[in-house]
Amino acid sequence: MIQWPEDIKVYLHREPVDFRKAINGLSVIVQDEMALSPFDAALFVFCNKKRTQLKVLYWDETGFALWQKRLERDKFKWPRRWPDDPVVLDHEQWQWLLRGFDITQLKPHKTLFYRDVA
């Protein structure tokens, strides 16, 4: 699997995409629907309607690249309900999504704030 830098931003397009679209069609979605620049140092991730495939579009400073993953027996747990639009994932959440975890259900422990040790 390709290893992208841990600090790279990952943007998910929430709605399913027609997977006949390639680099040009997906770049237009990034620009027009997501209101982002496809030339940013970021991964733009799309899912098909059946949630069995992902496409990742990115600019590597010399041109666009398109990476695709197809699951043979399962579905991606795609976050259709998310408080932010577009959906932005950190590196850990991106890895969880690729491994099949439902990132909307993963909740860390609550952060606690104390002033005194009493």
C-alpha cells in the first residue's frame, strides 16, 4: 500500500461518486462541490454507491495520481453523517477507514481538565 506522509490532509467526499469518473471528473468535484483546490497537498477520497471501492486523487507536484482500492467481500464504513463538510480525517482515522473501522463510532476518552491535585 502507498504510504502518504502522516501530516497530509485527507478530505472525504461524502456522497457516492460515479466510478467511471477519472482524474479530470474527480478534480472538478474537488473544485466545484468541495470548494477545495485539487492542487493542494492533500488526498481527496471518493466512494462508489455500493461502498465497495475507494478512489484517492492527489497532486504530487508533477501531475495528478489516482489510487483505487476495491473490497472483495465487504463495504467501507462511509461517514455520511459528519459534523463537518467536507469531512477531514487525520492520519489515524484514514488508516482506520482503510482497515474497515466505522470512524463515526470511534470515540476517545474525554479530555479532563484539572486545576488542583486534591
